[in-house]
Amino acid sequence: MKSKIVSALLSVFFAFGLWLYVITVVSPDTTDTIGDIPVTMIGESALEQRNLIITATTSTNVDLTLTGNRSDLVEVNAGNITLTADLTRIYDPGVHRLEYSISWPGSVADNAFTVENKYPAYVTITVEKKVTKEIPVEIVWDGAVPSDFMSDKENVLMDYENITIKGPSSVVDKISHAEITVDLTDQRESLDQNYRITLCDKDHEPVNAELITVNTQEVNVKLTIHKVKEVPLVVTIVDGGGATSKTATYEILPKSIKVSGTEAALEDLEQINLGTIKLADYAEAQMLNFAITLPDGVTNQSNVTEAKVDLQFPGLITREFAITGEQIKIINVPEGMEAVLITENLTVTVRGSVTDINRMTIRDITVTVDFADAPVGTSTYKVTVTFPEAFSAVGALGKPNVSATLQEAED
């Protein structure tokens, strides 16, 4: 049994030796196919200098059928065989068939193999002219701000209103503009953000821009968003001259305006006061004009810069009374001084209800000049017009005054 095992092992050994002798001495060459070897393009910078760009390439993986010594064949594979195609020979756009060179790894001689077949035998590429184009940036608005807010789209600011694109003419010619999408849904504050661009055709469809280069990928957008509020216009009424806020009427046109601003700026703005109307200054109905002045940070959205106030005095009449110098009462003359009236006659206009004015006489009017703290010499003095309790609703109009001289009293 033991001798049979030894005989079998010797048979295997001699068979292997015979096979080794045949493949290394009797028939050393063999043929093998190595597939999926990549082709490397060299000289792309030359195309760039000539304003050319590759837009299409056939399969750049090659199958090589090689004949050579088996010991050399085991040294090569798809990872250490180098195939290169030279682009420096291309000067014009079009379809080009490029041959490729083959380099073996350093451990294998340059003439170690015979290339029986190359598939494909050429690399086919399409080259186009590289062009430059300036295109506008367009904003696509998505959604809307809340109803009580406004976005100032007319004055939106972009750091790039136009961008520059470069690439093959067949692609560049399709691109009409760049789009950015700005979502305004529930936006309550002003925007200052960057948005990524999309290159689109004239129908607003995205264009495959894989071969396109641009001078920027994002555009900054600054958009003012403010709260809008309708605010009433008011005036301050000062009673006087026989008229009060109850007996005088007034209408403000317009009654209100729309303003905009930040939520903080509008939070406490409940009304806009146009100014003060002193009723004693107006004897008759008047149409008064007031400029509309707004606080800082608030913008007038109604484009109305002036308001009118229609002031009326329904049920009130006026009457003039001629007062003589003798009827003017002088008070508070400093000791050792005397006051001499220069004004001999004074007209006092009073206003009140029809009943009060019709029953009033000159004896119901008291005109007083106060000389307390008056300077020595001739001056103009404001007079005070008063009425008895029965005429408490009556008032004097305007600002009547007299001229008088304050001087040392004669002994």
C-alpha cells in the first residue's frame, strides 16, 4: 500500500515537470486578452488655450489582446498598462479619431508583447468651440408675505444682476438667463441671503450645464419687507374764541394713510398728529393745510404728503364791538409810575351762539391791560377780554393789543 502512494506522487511530480518544460522551453509564448484598460487624455490645456472643449467621448476603456511570454503576461493587468491619447494635435472643432499609445510597467520590456488586437482601435471625441456669454439673473418669487406686510420688489438689490458663463456653443446658445428662487411664504423680516443659481432656457426650463463654468454659483439678494398699517390722522383742538371741540366741527382729508416699517417701528404708532388748531385764531370757516410728518423708520405708502382740515363753526356767529380808551381798564402799574394809553379805539371781535351774541352789549365786555413787570417806555401790550358769568360761552377772537407808555408819574 505504501509503495502505491509513493508511485502516485512520483507520477504527479513528473507530469508537472513535463508541463513546465513544455510551456517554458518548447512553447514559451501565449495569448491573453486584458479588458477595461482606461485611456488617459493628455494636453487638455492646449484645447483650453485654443478655446476648444470636449463635449462627447466614445468609450475610453480598451480591450487589448496580447501575445508574449507567459511570465511577462502575468506581470500586466488593467491597472498597470498605461494608454494615453494626445489632444495637442486638435486645432479645430469637430469629431476627431485619436490613436492611443501603450506603455507597459517598468518590469516588462517595451518589446515584450505583440498586440494582436485593440478594441476599440481609436478613441473618438467631439470638440466644440468654447464661447463666453453674459446672461441676466432673474428672480422667481415663490409664495407671498402675510397680508399685512409688503415686499419692496421694485427696489430689490442683487450683487450680480448679470453673470458670465463659458462652455460649448451648443449649450451656451440654449441658455437665456439664470434663475434664483426666493420663497416669501410667511416672511416677516427683510431678506439678506445667498441663493444658488439655475441656468435656464427661454422657456424657463433648466439646461444641463455640466460643461458650463460660471463666475459665481450664488447671488446675494437684499429685499426690504415691512409691515403695513393704516393709521388715522388727527389734530389737537384748543378751545377758545367762543368755540370748543364740541361746537366747532372739522373733517380731515384723508382720514387715514397707509404706512410701512418694521414691526417695532409701527408697534406704538396708533395715530399721526398733524398739529394744533387754536380755535381763537379763526373767525370763520377755514380749509387748513398740514404737512404729514412721520417718525423715523416709517414710510408713507399712500403717496399723500399733505392733509386738509375743513374747519367749520356751525351755530356760531361773530360780532365786533368798538372799545374806547376810556373803557380800557389799566391794572398793576408799578408804584411811582403812570401808564398813558396811546391807542384811543380798539375793536374787539366776539363769537358765540346766536342767542348770546344778539343779547350782548358793550357793557358786558371788560378789556384789561396788565402793566406788571412792564418796561419803562412805549410798548405794545396784549389786552385781556373777559365777560360776565352769563356769557361764559362767549369768547374773543384774535390777539387784540394796545400801545401805551409807562413813565414816571408827575407830582
